[in-house]
Amino acid sequence: MNGFDIVVVIAVILCARLGIRLVAGYIKMKQDNKEDSLKDDA
């Protein structure tokens, strides 16, 4: 592995972590909105 390969591996890992956090946050936000709308209807 040369230096460029190591940089690419690190970049892929960071992007994957960011993507997972974004998806998890989106799902949580969607669930919170659904719960809020259920409370408003009651």
C-alpha cells in the first residue's frame, strides 16, 4: 500500500461513518415528527 491508498481508505471510512450518521439522524427525525403529529391529533 502506498500513501495514496491509505488516504483513500481513510476517506472511504470517514464518508461511510458520515453517511451512517446522516441516515440514522434522518430516521430519528422522521420518527420524532410522526410522534409529534400523533400528539397533535389527540
